Amino acid sequence: MAKNLVIVESPAKAKTIEGFLGKEFTVKSSFGHVRDLPDKGISIDIENGFKPVYVVSDDKKKIVEELKKLSRSAETVWLATDEDREGEAISWHLKEALDLDEKQTRRITFNEITKTAIQKAITKPRKIDIDLVNAQQARRVLDRLVGFELSPVLWKKVKPSLSAGRVQSVAVRLIVEREREIQNFQSTSFYKTVAVFKAGNAMVKAELNKRFAKHNEALAFVESCKKAVFTIEDLVKKPAKKSPSAPFTTSTLQQEASRKLGFSVARTMSVAQKLYEAGHITYMRTDSVNLSETAINGAKAEITRSYGANYSNPKQYTTKSKGAQEAHEAIRPTYMNNHTAGSDAAEQRLYDLIWKRTIASQMADALLERTTVTINVSGRSEKFIAEGEIIKFDGFLKVYLEGTDEETDENTEGMLPPLKVGEKLNYNEVSSTQRFTHHPPRYTEASLVKKLEELGIGRPSTYAPTISTVQKRNYVVKEDREGKKRQYDNIVLSNGVVKEEKKEENTGAEKSKLFPTDIGMLVTDFLIEHFVDIMDYGFTASVEKEFDNIAQGLTKWNEMIKKFYKPFHKDIENTLEHSERVTGERILGKDPATGKPVIARIGRFGPMVQIGEASDEEKPRFASLRKDQSIQTITFEQAMELFKLPRHLGDYLGKKVTASIGRFGPYISYDGLFASIKAADGDDPMTITLDRAIELIIAKKEAVANSILKTFSENDKAQILKGRWGAYLKFDGKNFRIPKGTEVDDINYNMVLNIVGPAATAKKAASKKGGASKAKGKTSAKTKAEKTAKKTATGVGSKIKTETKAKPAAKKTAKPAPKTKAKPKKKKR
């Protein structure tokens, strides 16, 4: 057995490190946290300093036992988990769960998984930093308290099965408020005027320095250009430069990977984790833009070798964030001379982005010459402005240019031909086009991360889970939305003739934007009304600063929790006692047929409309909203259209075909089969034809048939199906994994029962037995009822029959049966 046991949190990390250490070291993985708060129950002793009750989860018991055994036989145990608060907490939990002797335990950290870094860490071990552990513990406890106390309030006051989180709820608020801004935005139109001039054999594009508010003003200006003389009034050339961006932090990597690669925040972090564990990049959770001297020197050497010494400009960047966490370096390649790395396309693309950003950060500024040309229009005060840019030295632009989230009009800058002051220009075309002011842009994952960081909400480790969680909870959806057709005016002067025309454009299309759902908006409004602090941006940011203070040993973690919990718990009690239940109800009008109110609200299964109220004698009629509809904006007319569903489209092979909308969206129903109707295919439940519905039915049948790989004569409810991740077993309506390496053709029914397990089969047997008992009970009840009915029957014939049958029974039951005794009343507890 090796003298040294090294424990890391990831198998991939363990494999990489193992290659750097000698035979005296055994490297094992804990597979993340080995202890945590249990899923059920709050598990925090509020009365005794908010002490958390940690448990080893069932799936980690075997791992813990193995690590215990190895640690007992090792002379030294090295805890080599990540260097941030989460990593420190994992090490502490390992020490506690494995009952490690402090004398034989060493804590080591490193920013990159390279042989040099690992061997250096071994020479500089330290003890577990309990302040970092407490900072993580404070976040975990605080979030558990908020979740476990706030969620039941939502169940009672809004809708069952909802949940709330401290940072997640604030993130949803940002998205909700932006959506309300957009809904309240009033677009106005203006006229943007552009001219294309001839300058020798070249063309010069220029924009008027005034935008007209009205059509007649734009038309008058274009008309005046027919006989106008255009002269270059001024020409200014100015040197300019562009500087490279700092190396990546967690948030800037998430933003840039979203813009340039189309990665979600969660995917970026997953791919970066793999690159780190394989030793290709430094640690990917960091607030720092700092680079080590080794990295700066490595970049200088690579830039000089690849591009020339004049492209190199070594520099150190300063981290602006005062609350930056423990990681000491920006995200960078471990070896600058490795231009490519990664085991798949996603890893290679992300590595390429990181390599280019790091190298560019150490390169020279780009030197430019910007030219601004002012063109006079005779008889008018307005001027045309043309701008051009010449790159004198490309510098860092040779490698990389940062992306942007800004939504801008077309860029009029470009290369300009040689021009001089006083030169007359002839127009090729002058056009004034109607444009419209645009609402604030909806958040993308990248821009939301940027906003959270600006507000000081969350930290690098929280952005990805926060954005993923609000989508999983269905408070926010990320999706594309089609635009709408819009007409606009276009006035064009060409060859001395002014023409006016109406053109059409697509506007309002959205790509991978974050939209709040109805339930997200309703929950946000409820929380803002009753939990001011929890939903306040400044308060949430101040909590993050408290965590930083705990990490620096300036604040006791349980004192911080106590200060937060007392007013929070009071708000919980007040809300439960005094607040009304909310449904977001909007009365849209009255149903012409019945005179009953038409109401939009949140129902048990989501947004819906109804005709009538629960208090009416007749049950209300309900209809689910479509995916693109909201209780906030749906009109009376749109609501009434929904009550036309389900639509009977006709019959197919003697069975009825209907179109409707359900909990999961529009669908076709046919003989127990359900086929989704997808707007992306141009289908709509209100307009879909029988022929198109039959196409969907046939396609669905084929898909179902193709997914069945095997059936069993012993049980028609047992099937082997083809799933997204391979074959799986469906048994009695439940899905089960098939053991790895098992061939579908080899599976028989006995193997099915083994996969399902004795608990499921026993449950099924009990179900059958229970069914028989119930049947028996029903028979007994029926017999008793029949006897009672006969005893109370009237008429001579009935009486004679009852008496005749009752005599034998009377002989058998001469003594009073226990059942006939009066049952004693139960005492109230």
C-alpha cells in the first residue's frame, strides 16, 4: 500500500494527477461532496447556533468506506480538492467523514494541473482554512433556510410544488422587470437619411446628422437634394488605438462563449471543467484577471515566435472586484505554446477561445487612423457625415476581437477613398427610411451574468446553477421567437426622381432570449410584496459581502445567519397569517352565451382561462393557454377562441380525430394516441386540417412502433424501448436502466424481473392481493346491503321471501355476533 493517499473530487482530475506523482502516491476521487444536508427536512438546528446536520448520502457510503480503509493504511492523506470555498468545504467534509487525524492530514491547492504545479503544492501544504469552509457553510445554510421556509408559503399562497431561492428569485426579478419594460414600451418612428456619393471610381456612404420625426419633413429634404450641391466642408484625420481585453474570468468566459460559440452558461462551465481536469487550462472559477509571471513570460515567447517581437506587449491586469474570491489567476492555457487542445469539438472550440483571449491580452494595441468627413448640402443646415477607419498596425486584432451584446443598426464605417476639402460630390442615391425606436433588449444568459456581476449578486460558482435552476423551475424559458411583419416608408432619390414606396420587414425576432413565464411573474410580484429584503438587489449584494467577510475571518458565520433569519422568519409568519392567495386573475369580459365572466389566471397545471366561477352551480369551463400566450396580455377575443377547442377534425378509419391544447401544448388526439402539434412546422390547433392531422398520426404510430425493441408474452406491460441514451426497460408504466453490456436480444422475462427488482414485483403481487381483498370486501358489503334491503322491503311477496330465507340464518346466528355490538366512541386526543 502506498504511503500517501491523495484525494480529489473528480475521477478525471485524479487520472491526470496520478501521472505526475510517483509510486508512493495513490490518487482517489471522492466524486464531489461526500456529506451534505439531507434532501428531506430542514436539517438545521435553528435554536443552537444554526448548526447544520450533515449526512453521508447513500450513493457515497461505499466511496467513504473505501477512502476510510485507504486512509487508515496511509502515512499521510493529502486533500487536493479545488482551491475555492466549495473545494475547501469538500476537504473539510472528507476530514470529518473519514475521521482523519489532523497530524497526518495535509491540504494542498493548485491553480493548474501540471507536474510543476502539483509537485510545488506538495512542498507547501497547509491546514484546512476553516474561514473558507464557514463561508461556504453560511451560503449553504442560508439558502436552505430560505428555500425550506419560503417554498411552503408559495405552495399555500400561489400554487403547489413551487420553490424559491435567494439568488434565483432575484435573477428572475431582473427578467420580469425587463419584460414589463418591454410591455410598457411605446415605439415611435423616425426617418434616417443616408446618401451614397460618387468620388472618382469609388463610392462614399454618409448619414445625415439629423433624424426627421415626420414623413413630410423627410420627403421635403429628399426633394431638396435634387438640385443641391454637395461639397466636402471638412475632413478630419485622427490617430486612434484599440486595446486588448483582460484575460478571462468566469463571468467573462461565460459571456463570450455565449456570444461566439452559442454555449449556455452551464455548458461553458461543464466543458471548462473537463479542460481543467485534463490539465489544459487553469482553474475555471475565478474573479481574478491576474496572470502569473510564468504565464506572462510564456505568452511573450509564443507571441514573439508566432507573430514577431513588435506584437508583444507584456502587461499585468488589475482585478476591479473588491470581493474577488480565493482563486489567484485568470483562466488561461497551462501551456501557451499549445494552440489547440481538447478531446472533442466543444472542448477544442472553448480552448481556442481561451488561448486567443489570453495571447491577445499580452499583445500590442492596434493602431488606427479614423477619418471623419463632413459634407455640406447647399440650401440646407443639415450635414452628411461619412466615417472611415484604416488599420495602421493590427496588433492584438491579428488574433482576437471581443464580442458585444449591443443591438445596433448597420455599421456605416468602412474604408474611404482619397478625399479633399472643397471637393464636389455627385449623389448616386439619397434615401430616407422610416425606422422605429426599439425596446430594451431581453436578457440572454450572457447579458444576465453580466448584470448579476455588475450588481454584485452571486459569485463565479453560482452563475451557472442559478440560470439553470430558474429554467428548470419554469420561472424562465430560453427560446427563439418569430418576428412579425411590419410595413415602413422608404423615400428614394435616384436619377433626379423621387419615389415613395411601402416596404415590409420582419421585426421583433428573438434568438436564445430569456422570457419570464406567467408563474415566474406571479411569484416575483408576490415575493416583492411580502419579502422586500429577499428581493432587493442591494440587500442580496450585501449578503455576498458578508460571505466575503466570513471567508476573511472578519465575521462569525452563525452570527451573520442569525441577523438575517430573525426578520426573515417574521416575514414568513406574517405572510402566512395575513396574505391572500394569488392567482394573477384578470377578468377579460363576459361570455355572450351565458353572461358569465371570462377569467385568465394560473391554475393547477399552469396558465388558463375559464368561463364561470367555482361558486356557480354549473362547473366552469376551462381552456389552457397556448405557449405564446400569457395571462398578462391575452385578450377577450383570444380567450374565446380557445374555447373552440377541442376541434373535431373528422374521422380516420372509423375513429374520431380532434385537435386540442393540453398541459404540454397543442396536440392531436386519436384512439388513445397523442401527437404533438408544433408551431415550428407551421401547424396550429385552430387551423390544422384532417389531412395534416392524419400525417401526424401516421408519423407518431411509426415512431412508437420503431421505439419498441422487444416485448414479452408473459406481460404486455413489459417492453424494451429505444430511448435518447440507448435501450431501456419500461415495466408497468415505470422506466428502468438496463445493465451496461447487456444485449437486448439476450433479455428474457426472468432478467426483466431481476432488473425491476423484488420490491416492484412484491408491490405488484400485493396490489393483486389487495385488489382481491377489495373485491371480497365489496362482495361482503353488497351481501350486507342486499340483506338490509330485504329486511326493510315492503309488500307481501317480499316479506314472505325474506322470512323464508331468514330462518336458516337465524339458527346459525343464535348468539349475538360481535359486529352487532355498539362500537365504543374514540376519545379525542
